[in-house]
Amino acid sequence: MPYEPILLARVAQPDSHRLEGYRADGGYATFERALKDLKPEQVVAQVKDSGLRGRGGAGFPTGLKWTFLPKDHPGPIYLCVNADESEPCTYNNRILMEKDPHQVLEGIMLACYAFKSQKAFFYVRYEYGDAFRTLQAAVDELYAAGLLGQNILGSGFTLDVVLHRGAGAYICGEETGLIESLEGKRAWPRIKPPFPAIEGAFRKPTIVNNVETLACVTQIMKRGIDWFKSLGVPPDPKNPRDAGSYGPKLYTIAGHVNDPKCVELPMGITIRELVEQHGGGVWKGRKAKAVNPGGLSMGYVNVETKLKDSDLTEYDIPLDFNGPGRVACLGLGTAAVTVIDDHTSMVDVLHNTCQFFSHESCGQCTPCREGTGWMLKITDRMRRGQGRKEDLDILVDVADRIGIMPGTTICGLADGAGWPVKTAIRKFRAEFEAAIKSGEKSKYAKTLSVVGAH
């Protein structure tokens, strides 16, 4: 039976971004009901019991994060909405902001009511001009309708939403980097603890939630816990640390496919199903070679590699919070699935990857600043036909040694930079060795891209 979208249900409607249409479809009735009939702690409990996990990348339980705020804090308490959607090939937040901003804003209002915040900062990446203007118009509509501001609907609850444009930096997607940028400083991530829930924006308790996460809050409060848990994947009984992968998910399909798009499906669809059934298959009659399962930083799967004790391959892993980790990827990430066809050189792919992360490293931590630069120089030399076999082991060694998991950096950008390097080399080593042995220069390596790359 075909899945009927919920998060994307309204995006094709005319003027789907307008308050009038949203309210005609029942919008803000859930928020009004919460103000009238529910205590803030009841909203927290419902979100916690739903099993909602953050859609921004880490997959941390949303309701649990809300409970980390200090009890009986005199305030202010802030919400920061993370709309710095900078992971390559990810655009699910953009669609929600441009086409159905009020669904997200209602989630913001419910969240702020739940943990008694009177101010939300909506941090939008600079490149999202249309999204920013659409959101600003939607916020203005809410103030005009008395749904934002002082004493909303006579309930005594006050909330202001402030939009803030980022400066076009990947590092601002890290929650403390976002907070530093919001405060007007260079977006250098903070050492934790203290975590933002204790000391965040302007040194006050702060919750940072992703756009899609807050849209899910709206639907959980509207449709209930049973609806949310009827979708997705329950916890693995063999894994006590698995919190399940419940609910709908927005997947973006990009790269070498016939029909790139954003689709909404229950958590747990396989990569093969997503690409073949929803992405129109691989373009130009070719075959898939590699896939990013959830954004560039998650690493690569090899579609030909068989899974242990199975006839299936890595192409058949489920896209839930656990699936990609079973094949040595970092996780689900943003669920941005990017396909690489069998006519594309993994040397070129890896060089492009290293170029991105070297450029986006904030430079605060030496292992990340220097390590991403070294990996770029080595891959640049390889694509110019001057690689050495030992370069592969050096790349994997550097990738293994940088990041918060080995304990060498403040934030996870270095892990995200290292994971695609080590998964590409470990899973496609024969291709890299053949390229090095041939000494052929990539057709894209027309000029030196790295100063001093010799």
C-alpha cells in the first residue's frame, strides 16, 4: 500500500506557505489545544514517549534532550532552530521552510511551550534566500494574527521568534558553532561540557533542534504517539543502546539518478528501494558503484560488497539510524542519498570530498585543520597521476586519528571528513591501487588545485 506523506502533504498546494491555507487545513489547532488543555510537562512527555530522534544528523532522542534543561530555571531559556543545512546534497529542510513554514513554526511554538522558552532563534543558512524570505513573511503573519508575541490567545504564554541568517559556513551546523555565530562571533565550536542545555546561547540554557525534527513535533502532538510509532523501525532487542527509528523521514536523492528529488517515507527503506523505485534508477543506463547513505560525512557503501551471511549487498541496507553503521558508515546523518555511477573514478570522488572538508574546517583544532589539508594534498597528487601506494595507508591513518571519537578535536567535523576517506579506500582499494599504478592523470586535474601539493 503506497505511503501517504504527512510532512510533505501540503507542499504541492497553491500558497502552501500562507497562514490562511495552513489554518484552513487545521493548522495551529494543535498548538491552541496544548495551550488550553495540556501542561508543558505533558507535551515534553508525549514527545519523549514517541521515540522521536533528531533529524539533523546525530539522531539523539528529542524529548530526552528537552529534559536536560535545569529544573525551575528562572530563565530565559532559548530554542535555537538549526536550519544551517550545509551537508552536501541535503535539501529536505529547505523544502519545509519554503513550502510549509507554518508546520515548522507550529512545532517551534509547541516546543517552546513545552520547555517554557519565550524566545526562539531561527538560524537559516545564508544561501537559503527564498527560505528566509518565506519564513519572515510567515512569522509576520503570526504576529499579525496574535499567535506570536505577548500573552498569546490570552493564555499568559509569550513567545518571540527571531530569524537570523548565517554566513555560509558548514561548521555552523554544529550546535555550539551555530550558537557562537548567533552571538556574533566566529563560529568556533565550544568544548563540552557544559552542554547547550545548561549553558548555550548568551550563556543561558538552550535547546538546539533541527527543522524536520520540529515538523515532526507538530505531527506527533496532532496525530499521537501510536501514529508515530506505527511507522519506522522498532528497537533491536539484541542492542540495548538502540532507541528505535520511529516515524516518517524526508530522504533526498541526488547524484547519478534519473529523478533526483526529496521524498517522504517511513524510516527503514533500503538504499536500493529508494534509488530504484523513487529515484528512477541510475542515469544513462549505468550501474551504481558507490552511495553516500546520509550525506558526504557518513562515508560510502560499495553496492557490490556482500553483507555477512547474506545474499544481499551494502546496497540493501535499511536507511534507519542503525543501518548504515552496520557497513562501517558513520550513521544515517541527514538521509541525503547520493549515488555515484560505475563510470566515475573514486579518485576524483575522494579528491572532491577532501576539498570540501578542508575548505570547511574552522581551523580551531590542529588535527582537523592540518589533517584535512594533508588529505587534500595527497588526493590532489593522486588525481594528477603522481600518487604512491603508501599514500593509501597514510590517508586511512590520518582519517582514523582525527575527530572527537579518537578524542583529538572539539567537534565532529573531523570525523565527518575522515569517514568518507577511510570507507572509500577500504572498500575500493583495488581501484585506487590500479589508478596509482597506471599513473594516469584525471581528466579533471587540468591545473594544480593545492598550493605546494608536490
